[in-house]
Amino acid sequence: MEKLEVDESARKTVYIGNIVKEKGEVTVPPLGSKPLGKKREEKPLSENLVDNPDVPPLE
């Protein structure tokens, strides 16, 4: 079996210290995602709506 020699100067190390974002940076959500934390405006109820107290509200 033949062994290959590795040139030690060819090795590369990855510095992971700069991967962490600064706290002040803004994170951009992926395309097509819905924003979190924003509440929708409530629309007026339809005149034909029958409110059934047995049905829980949507969240």
C-alpha cells in the first residue's frame, strides 16, 4: 500500500470567530416567509355571520 504525503503548509484552518453576527445587524427573512409578530387588522364581521360560542376562535 502506498502512502501519500501531506504538505503541512497546504492545510487550512477555518476561523469561526467571525461567523457570529453582531447584535445590531438586521436579519433578513427568507423569501416568501411571513413576518412574525405583526397582528392583522380585524375586519368587520359579515351581516350573515352566525356566531357560535361552541366554536373556538382562530388564532
